[in-house]
Amino acid sequence: MSDPRFKPRAYTTEPNAFGKAASLGWITPVTEAEDDLCRAAQLQHTYAVRINRRLRDIHKTVRDYSQMTGIGYDRLAKVLRGDAIMRLEDIAQAERLLGDILDTCDKGR
């Protein structure tokens, strides 16, 4: 796997809590480009928290989820902890397989 353009967890003041804690502190962006990346990181954190919560709810591990998705465990673990960038299809797949990932208003239906 190639290195991501950025690591979402680098935009929080609590990188070890990325994808786990309900709320985090975030850096103060200096440029508009940094603000865009910080907002993207916040979105990824939100979805990672929801995926991790659903896995706990259904008593599955990240390794179990990796097998459900067909995504390699290494990539999936990196995405959920903010070391790699989450893709839109990751979110759509999580909604299909786990449910309760998207807000009702996010579903567009």
C-alpha cells in the first residue's frame, strides 16, 4: 500500500483516540487547504467511530469485518485509526453490511 496523501489522525490533538472517542480536539488550520484536510479528517473520524461502535454492537472484530468486506485487514485497520484515507465506497459498504453508519439525512433516500 502506498503512503496516503495525508494522515487524518495528524489533524487531531489526540491521535491515539482517532476512530474511538466520541469527540476529539482538532488542530487549528492555518491555510484553507489545511482546513479542508482537517474537515475531511473530522468526517472520517465520525464514520470510523460509527463503524467501530457497530462492530462492538454486533460482537465483531476489525478482523471479522475485514473478512466481511474483502478489504485487507492492514488497510482497514489503518483507515479506522486514521493512518489511511477512507473512501466513499468504504462508507457505503459499511452502511450496507453493518447498517446505522449514515445519518438519515446522509442516506439521500
